[in-house]
Amino acid sequence: MAEGANWSLLDEAGRPFTPADLRGRPTLLVFGFTHCPDVCPTSLSYVANALQALGPQAEDVRSVFLTVDPERDTAQVMSEYTALFDERILGVTGKPEEVTTALKSLGAFARKAPLDGGGYNVDHTASMLLLDAQGRLRSTLDVHEPAEVAAEKVRRLLSTS
């Protein structure tokens, strides 16, 4: 997925985050935004529970929350938000055009959806991706599966990496 992609975002500490950062170890990738009313917090809680179920093996997995709403989700906002779920989840944001490029390269979409009375929501890919150490898609995770199922998918990936 990340092969041949050319984009540069920022992690929640303001450090560059590029496709190269999706290599080296398996990655659990979540798309979402901090103003999301339900799906995104549910997904991040699911990731936190999966990390807990992994125990010490969780340190061998990178967990990334990539915003689909960079206009509101600054690095600081992402840092504060991800910390509510698990300190090991890394928030990633950037300029809107770079986020769009990254989303496309990862096979994800996002589209603003105006709300009655002003403001907007963001329709986006809700699937969580499990990438191998080369940044290739190996599986998806579903919040309707028990967190232990996600942990087992990650364990299988770790055993082949």
C-alpha cells in the first residue's frame, strides 16, 4: 500500500510521518477524526483493547490514527485525543492536500458532509487496516469482532514478520 507513495504528514509530536514510517514493523491503521460522534471513538477504544489483549507483544506493533479532518485536527489536538484511548496510538495529521494524497495511496476516502445548522461531519473509510512490516495490507479489523480476535490477527502477522 505504501510502496511508491509520496506524501509527508506530521505525527502528533510534529515529526515528519511518511510512507517509510509504515514499514519496519506491523501497523494497525485507523482513519478518523476527533469530532467524530461515535465510530472513531469506538474504533480507538477497540484498538486500545486489542493492544491490551496483546500484552507485551503490543510493543511490536505501531498503532496509527490518521485524521481525515486536518483542518480541525492539529498535531496537538491529535495528541490529546489519542492519549484518551492509549498512549501507544500515534495521531497523524498534515496539510489537507497531503492528507488527501495519503488517504488515496492507502485506499481510503474522506468527504465533508455539511450538517444542518452549519458545521460539517466527515464521511470516511471506517475499516481499520493491518499492514505488514513492508507496509502491505494483510487484514482488516472490525469493531464487531472481539478485541482478542484482533489481537490474534496481529499475533499471526508478528509471527510471519
